[in-house]
Amino acid sequence: AAGVIQSPRHLIKEKRETATLKCYPIPRHDTVYWYQQGPGQDPQFLISFYEKMQSDKGSIPDRFSAQQFSDYHSELNMSSLELGDSALYFCASSLVEGGETQYFGPGTRLLVL
Amino acid sequence: AQSVAQPEDQVNVAEGNPLTVKCTYSVSGNPYLFWYVQYPNRGLQFLLKYITGDNLVKGSYGFEAEFNKSQTSFHLKKPSALVSDSALYFCAVRDYYTGAGGFKTIFGAGTRLFVKA
């Protein structure tokens, strides 16, 4: 079965650079979520989109923005990167009618030097 | 305020023995409760969920969890542990909150399970 796809899988950036992470949800899923997981920490919810509209906002810094496109894929844009942004960024998708179980992608590991 | 607590950072069991990973929660309404497993350098994988109905929920890989409303707990269990069950386990709760007018999922801090052969 198709799963959530994230790209790139690994990314190395320097401080103050920008990064764009992409997420392709499971086909027909209508909701996308972004999480940040620091080393040894639990996933922290950043933001979610339902039917291409922002549905929920968590601890997403103002330097970050995200959107969901007409084909339901989502992009997380990160600017003015800081060392503390180094983390594993997960995307998850769900179908509201399916009880909203979130299915996670493999994650993008971002390292900011 | 919503919260999820996993009181044990680590659980050690011997292969073949039963295992329990604890989770308690605090929400304002009726929650959706989830367990996810994370293997090293991998994404979170869904194990099971409780929305309504039977308090004992069966999930993937032989895991099950029991919803206890009076104790606000949702402990993960398996009758006979395998070495391959060694991983990081996250409990999560999804509840409506008014902060942004929608639903929010909160994860516990995670419990690392070690199963010894």
C-alpha cells in the first residue's frame, strides 16, 4: 500500500539559510500534519492542513511557513535557519472519515551547521 | 489543559514475558487515543487506537491496549514480548480544543522498550 512520502530524506544547511521540505500524503487522504522531533524528544506538532486550508497550528516558529497544494502535497518552508532547528521533521496524513488515524512518513533529517 | 503522561522512560522485559507500557491522559472531552511505535531512524508507525466501543483494543503485531475511563489510562500490553518489539513507543491523544478552533494531537514523551533474549 502507498505510504506517506517525504523528500528529501536528509538535508544539511548552514545557519541563516532556507530549507523546503516536501510531503506527499497517502492518496485520498485529506489532512496533512507536520511534526518536529528533536534528538531524544517526543514529536512536537507544528501545523496541519485539511482540504488545503490550515486547520490547526501548534508550536511552529514564525520563521516557518507551510501550505498544502491542489494535489494535496504539502511543503514546509523554513527560513533563517538556526542550529536548534536541527531535528527530524515528520509529515503525517489522515482521512477524516477514517477516524483520523495519522500515518507517518519516514521523516526528513535536517542538520543545521 | 490536554496532557499525556508516559511515566516510564524505559521498560525492560525478558522475551516471552508479558509487557505493559503505561499511558495516562488528561483531556476536556472524549478523546481519541493512539499508540505509535518508532524504530531507530524511522517514522512513527500506527499500532492501535481507541475512539469508542469495547475498552480492549487489539492492534498490530499482537499488541493491545485497554481504555480505562475512570483511571484515564490507556496502557499498551502484549502477552508475550519479542526481541523485535524493542523500540520507542508513543502514546497520543487527540481532542478538540478551542485554541485554534480545531483538533490537536499531543504525544507523550515516549517509553523505550528493551526486550532481552
